[in-house]
Amino acid sequence: MKSARSSASAAARLHLPLSGDGLKEPPDGGSVVCTRELAVPAESASLRPLLVFRMLNARAEVSVDGQPAGVCEFPGGSVDLSNRLPAGKTVRLEVRLSDASGASKYGIRGVSGETFLEFVPREGHICDAFVAAVSTEEVKVVAEVSETLRAQPIRLEAVVSDGVETQRFQSDSVVAADGRLTCAVCWPGAKTWDTSTPENRYTARVSVLGPGGRTIDTFPPVTFGFRTFEVRGRGFALNDIPIRLRGFYTRLLNGSAAEASPGAIDRTLGRMKRLGGNFLITGNFGFACGEQRAPDELLDACDAAGVLVAYSLPHVKEYPDEGVYRVRTEQAIRLARNHPCVVLYTTSHNWCGYAGDLNPLKIDGRFDPTDDPRPLPTWTRHRAQAARAEEIIRAIDPTRPVHHHAGGNIGA
């Protein structure tokens, strides 16, 4: 599922794309300055401007008319430009991109995804929205709201359509102290997304309502697929039907720019399907600065083609501090969780294996690798770290199984 951003929403949001306007890749160890003359929309006077970097493998120092406005670093985020963009005026927006720590190690530098100005209501706004099937007849909608909306009673509304309105959901009015509004409802008879019917997708418009049903903010339309995926015995089930995963390793996120182009993605997916494949694992074995590009184009293409994906999350060895690991994992999941093609989260790459971990007799659920009379202390520690990482991932998004790459019998 993806967020398809429009020019304006019912709550007066405005969206101004900036991608392709001179945002360059900084040289190894150096920096590059990108500038643009920006005509600020006249209708933005009552809105709060945010400069959003969807994916950033660099340090971005932002200035407006020569005055520093803020900094953004990996993996991206937003810079608040309040009081710096007068409505109806023209300003000079400058972004200095410098090679961030670690980017040169993996080779991907600079702005690696969509960049845009988002003008949101000053009263408060939806930061992100998430729609997922939690069973074959139940769907959950989550809206994450800004701090300014967390002290008053508000409710979530979602209008779902497939060309015409098919469902309208509303939550109870609550004080969202943790910043999350959730609405779970039964939806029998929903069209399911799968490998043979990838066209079965819906669009949701998610809003936050205040007292009297007043719309505070409406998030840009979200396109999603209704599907379930689970571990069942020794196999997997997609929409309650057993499925065999025939997988390929790809470098569509961490290879060259040519490998990550839309045309190259389409050719690779087409070749995979002709060879009988229905599943891929992304080639970035972690989520560190410089390790991957924004996944939007790849995941959009997999949604449309009906190709299942194991999406790589941060590696515990990159983030030994649990708090930092949790934040990075949340950031990585937000980039992928709205895509029905993403059926597995993959982590702990090449971290928890043991001798014979590809032997069917040693991954049968009964073999215990700790029975080895000479277990390595580091290996035991790795397994404990990976198990804790899985707990964190499941707490953030419990709708997908967690896969430990090359980990033998650890995990699900």
C-alpha cells in the first residue's frame, strides 16, 4: 500500500513536489548545494509548511533566503519552515547535502526518494496512516497524529472506495495520549489482494475529526490491498490458502541507480514471474545510512505485479542501543507497512546461523543448536539479540511474521 499524495485535501492540505529540481548527490566526503526559487502558494497562509525528505542518505542543511531553517539526516523526515515561507511571496530555498557518516561505506548518497513541501493545518495533523487486514474479515485503520492533537478528544474516520464508496469507518472519540488513533471493523466480502489478483486494491481517505464532527485534517489518499499472511505449520498461508514461496535475491534497493529505475524493476519482476518466481528478498541486509534507496517504486511495482516481498529491517549489530534500534525500526517499517506485497520483515542477516542450518534435520523445530558441546559465546549473544529484535518488530507491527535471514530454526 502506498500514500498517493494529491494537491489538496478536504482539510486544506497543500502538496508541492520538489523532486527532480536539482537535488544532487554529494561527492564522497564532500557537499553540494541545491537551490530553488520557490513561489509560495497564496492559499497557504493558514497552514504550517514542512519540507519532507522521504528517504535521505545524507545530511541536509536547509536555509530560506540565506537564513538557516533546520537540519535533516538519515533516514529522512521533515524540517518545519513555519514563519519562513510568506504566502504569495517568492523565496530562495537552499539545501546543502553533505556525505553523511556511513553513506560512503555502502555507496548510496544524497536524496534517495521523493522530496516535497507539505502544508498542513496549524491546529494539528495526521503524521502517517496505516491500513491492514488483521483477519480475513476484519480491517484495522491507524492514524498517527501530531503532539498538538494528543490532549483533546478526537476521532478517526476512514472512507474506503474502489471507484465508488464501499465502506465508512469511525472510531470512538478518545484522547490519543500516545499519538495513535485506531479503528478495527468487520468487513466480510472484501476483495482480497494476492499474487493472481493484484488489481484488487482500495483507496482510503483517513481523517481526524474534532468536536461536532469537524474535520481537523485529512491525510492524502492511501491505496491498500486487503490480504492476510501467516506462518501455518511448516509453511505459509496467503488469505487462508497455503502458498509456496519461490524466491529470488535482488539488488533493486541497494544496487546502482540503473538497477533501481522503474524500467529495470519491471524487467526484473517480469523475468522472475516467467521463471516461476512469486517472491523476492531485498538485497540490503540492514537499514543503515547509504545502504538502500527509498523502497516506494519497488514496492509499488510489486503491489501491481503480485510479487511477494521480504523487506529488510535494521540489523541489531548496526544499532546496539535498544532505543536507537527501536526508532530506526519504526522508521523502516513506516516506509513499507502500507504495501500488501510486503509479507515478511527480515532481520538479523547472517547473524544467527550454525553448522548445518540448511539441513532439514536441523531446522525441524526439534533440533536444538545449543546442544552443541562447544557453543560460541558470541553466537549465543547473537541469538538473544535477534530474539529481542523480533519482540520489538512485532510490537511495532504485529501483522507480519519476522524472518531471521540464514538463522536456521530461530524465530517463527
